[in-house]
Amino acid sequence: MAMKGRFLIHHPKDNVAVILSESMEKGDTIEIGSRTIPLRASIPFGHKVAIREIPKGGYAVKYGQKIGKAKRDIHPGEHVHCHNLEDVVDELRAEALKKAKIEIEDWRGKAS
Amino acid sequence: MKSQFWAYERGDGKVGIRNHLAIISTVHCSATVTQRIADAVGATAVIHQNGCGQVGADLEQTKRMLIGMGSHPNAGAVIVVGLGCEAISPEAVAHRIQGKPVEVLTIQKIGGTTRTLQQGIQLAQRMQLALSQQKRQLFGMERLILAVKCGGSGPSSGIAANPALGIASDRLIRKGGTVIIGTESLYGCEHLLARRAISREIARDIVRCFQRIEEDAKRLGHSFKEANPSPGNKRAGITTMTEKAMGALAKAGKAKIVGFLKPGESPMGKGLWIMETRGADVGQISKQAAGGCHLLAFTTDLGNPIGLPLVPVIKNTGNGKTYRENIEDIDIDTSPLIAGAMRVREAGEMILAKLLDVANGECTKVEVLGFREFAIPRIGSAL
């Protein structure tokens, strides 16, 4: 029988939730308000599940902040991890600093 | 919720939540004599492996941290113990410590270790007796300086222990208090730290600090990206560096960053401060201690027993198994957050209440066990 799992959404802007149940199997569900999202894979404790569509090239948002870029379309219920999410720390850093108008030398030692 | 605590007033306007006699070695050569004087009278030794063969920024950092420990509000009196020929003279350290009795012992001047021990123990006994006559007075929470730190982190850290501590940190700052977070574990979110800074200058200092760390890694032929997130982090569900760093940053809540501190430098005002804390765990918390934090709140997933001289360290874990297995080292269990039996705000209030209890004199677990690690990380190599 499908299990209703416990999860945590750190920030209202997040498009991923963190699984708090010991482990959840494919077909188990999480309920967010009136929405029921079935898991598309088994997901261990502490790992992330998509709770909204994240299109290829879009960002996964956790703690209200962009944490990485989708390598392909990620659908609600999918496990979000290294197989479908790319670490783009340099890009996130450059974008955030530009937005805040903080001019600094970039990480290769040249003035930006 | 109570918002006052009982503390010792110092001559320089600071307040201390403990009344330690700090016995500080200026150089590793005087470390054992320092430790023996402290042991003889139940004082607190501050010993390390530096103090000579150092130049430039490396020498400055050692000196700043030793003066910081001597000036620490939880030290009611200080004895500085030197050898005599070292780079950092005991007088130079003692002269910078204000508002409390400070004495100097120099082994080469006194004439040997046995005479220094005898003189030192007699002096330390008199100072301990005088300290024991001081009474606590009532002060507001705005006088408290808290340091936050995570170590032995794991899956529960970013979910339970750190966010709960973040709530406590925010509450303390709203009451007018001060919090110090170190730069460790925050690689990958420096852009977010910069955006939380109250001025562009502070933002620039923060980003430059992380740049220097990455440049140094490059010089050694390495990059933080190659090792981060670690295989263990990935097994725990952490996918990216920014995600890992955000989990660590959660322990400092959501407050704006009001200033950037050098290692061991004291905050010059209220609010959230970030300190350069390069080094391993003990070196990091030693830098925060030298900055004058009254208390250090330490979160862990795997368990960690370290403590500090002068500063009570309060441990908090979100891993229920770690709490049960390490109950002698860990003060607060935030694992009910994960089980859904507690809300993060309640956990934050519980931590803040514990911080106030400890400020009032209640001991932490590692304080009772007498775990007092102290280390001064090196910059560059010894000469």
C-alpha cells in the first residue's frame, strides 16, 4: 500500500522538498495542501524530491535560493540529485554579485 | 521567556558568564609550566604550539588570538607565562589586556621552571581566592555574544540542528545581542553572504576572503570543487556546493551581516558578524573564542566532543541515534524535529533557553568533562 511520507519544505519559494521519512518507495505519496504528489522513484531520508516542474536549464530552489541547474526536465515526484542537477556555483555567484552591484575581481583574478 | 542573565562585571565594561583565572603561555616552550600552574589551582590553561619562529600575518594572528583570550570576558584575571626569548613577549600581551588583574611570569627572568612553578602557584592561588569573592549581577540579553559552529555534519544538520540554532541566533539578535559565524563550511554561498552584508565594503571583504581561500587551494594544486560535496555528503542527499553551504549557513538564521572580523578579532557592535576561521574544527572555534564569544553553540550529526578553555560549548544534534550514543557530550536533542514531534520555532526557543541557563552558570556536558581544546592555525610555514 502506498505510504504518505513526511517531508520538509525549507522556504515558500522552494521547488524541492526534503524527505524526512526513513525511506520512501516509488508510488508513495507526499501531500502539499490539496495536492498529492506520487514519487516517481524511491527516495532516501534527507534527499530531495521535486514538488514543481523544473524545466531543463531551470534552477532547483532550496532554502529559498538557487542551488543548481536542471540537466533535463524534472517533473514533480522525481528524485533531484546529481543525475539530473548540475552544480553551477560559479554562475550563481557571478549572477548574485552582479545583481547586488558588488564589483569584485572574478575568480580568475581579472577585474569584472 | 526570561531575557536577563547573571554575570560578572569587568572593569572594561564587558560582562563575563564565567570567572576563570586564565593562564596563558605566550610560546610553546612555556606550555607545560603554564598547564601545571593551572592544574595546581583549578585555573584554565590556554596553551598552543606557536609564539616563536613566526613572521608577518602569521605572528600577528597568534598575538591577536593570545590577547583575545586574555581579554576574554569569561576570564576574571590573567597570568601570562613566557620563556623570555620568544617572538611574542609576555609583556606585549599583558599590556594589551584591560579591565582585570594581569600578571606576568617569565621563566628565564625568574630563573628556571621550578622557581616559576612555585612563584606561579602562589600567585595563582591568591588570584583564584580573589576571583571567588566576586558576585554575579543581573544584565540584559543584549550583552551576550554567541558563536555558532557546525562540525561532524551530516544529513540531519541542515534539516534540524542548524535551522533550530538559526532561530535562536535570530532571537538573540532581535534582543540586541551579538552572534559570530565563521567562514568555514560556507564555500559556495559567499554570494548570498555578500548580499546579506549591510554595506558593499563588508560584502567585498567577505567575497575576497573566500577568493583567497580558493587561490591558496589552487596554489597547492587543488580546488574545493573537486572535494565538495564529498561522497558522504552525496550519500546524504547533498547535490551541490551551494546547497551544502546553505545548510551550514542556516545556523546563523536570517539576520543581516554587520561586519567582517579577522581571526580572533572582537565584534565592534551588535548583530551578526562573520569571522575568517580557516583551519580545522579546533582552530576555528579557538578563533571565535579569541573574538570574545561568551558561549559557543555547536551543531553536529555524527557527534563531536570538543570544548574550549574559557568558553562553554553547547552541543546540539538532530540525529537521535547520535544523541543517545553520545549523551555525555551533547546537551540538546533536536531530532524530534525530524520525527515531526517538534516545530523548528519550539526547538529554537529551547536552544535559546538553554543558552541563557548556561550564561547563568549552568554547566554544559563537555565543560564538566573538562574538554578544553585550543589551537592557533598557522598562516604559511614556520621559519
